Amino acid sequence: QKEVEQNSGPLSVPEGAIASLNCTYSDRVSQSFFWYRQYSGKSPELIMSIYSNGDKEDGRFTAQLNKASQYVSLLIRDSQPSDSATYLCAAPAGGTSYGKLTFGQGTILTVHP
Amino acid sequence: GAVVSQHPSWVICKSGTSVKIECRSLDFQATTMFWYRQFPKQSLMLMATSNEGSKATYEQGVEKDKFLINHASLTLSTLTVTSAHPEDSSFYICSAKALAGEGGRYNEQFFGPGTRLTVL
């Protein structure tokens, strides 16, 4: 079983809609979770970090964490074409990993005008 | 804040030559840096973990004698691809992890812009 799994894509939403990206993880002791955005041909960019249960909002982005269900999600409100990218969910790899992150396989999001 | 730079951004070299890529954390200290490789339309692949002042830890299948990593200071790590061959052509990306608890950045990794290597 993969340590971090993302919902299968690609995901296509119309401009102005809410895009919902989901991620589950297997390591119950994980304390921190991250969402990265990667545009084609570019490196990943950290857009959200979340450490405690509940919601964390930053502009149009909301991360939701449910540790009991081992589930983390990212909502993008008022989606824009510029949000079109691959979104990566990540969690610490665990053990003596020196802070390694385990990444999900990524969800490709397309926002069409 | 949390800016990571890489140099060069792209490089073209002949087969058999060595290429050095630098990764710098510009506004924070990073005891740990990571080196990734990414082929077109594929996921990030972690190559190695670089700790300041100690030997790098390589992932399974990554040749440590081919990909030399040096982490000489809290803000600089280098990756040298030795005797490069066309199959080494890829997008190499470094990331830096802030010191634990620094500015609330627990386990956050910040990526450099990447280096695109083409070996002819």
C-alpha cells in the first residue's frame, strides 16, 4: 500500500468553480501535511501546510485535515485557469528519515474558461 | 522568505563530462537538503538526502559514485553528475528543509527552481 495516495485525475473544473483534491495517508503518527503545486516544466511550490485537525484557509485555498480518517484535502475556491497544474500531497516519510517527504502521485487539475 | 536557488538553471554537456549543480537556501538555514530527479510526465524521484557536515544518504538504486553530493554549509549543497551519459538527461531539483520549528516551518521543504540537464 502506498503511503500517500491521491484521488485519481485528471480533474477538470470550469472557471469559478470549487476544485476539490483529496489525499489519504497510511502512517497514523504523521503530524504534518503539505500541498504543493507544480506547473508543467517547473519545480513544486509549497502552497499549504497543515498540522492540526480541522480547516486552514489561505486566500482561495483551504486545507482540511482529519487525522482519525487519515485524510487531507485541498479546496480551491473560485478556480482560475492559472490554477491549472499538478497538485502534490506530501507527508513525512516517518522513522529516521531526516525529514524526507513521501509524495502522492499527483492530481492534474485543469480549469477551463 | 524561504527562497531556494539553483545554479545553473539549464546545462548541456557532452557525454563523459561531469556537471556540478549548486543548491542554496537564501534566507534560511537548512541542515537537510534533498535532491530529486524528474523525467517528463513522471513523479518526483528522491535521489538522496544531504545533511550538513555528513555523508549523504542515497535512495535505493541511486549510484553514490555517480551522483556526488556535498553539503558543506547550512546554506549550500552541491550535486555532481560524474561521467554523464544521455540517460542522465533529466530535470534535477533540490529542496531545503528549514530547521525544526524555525518560524513555524516544521518539516516544510522548499524547492529550488530546478536544473535541466541535457547530455549529448
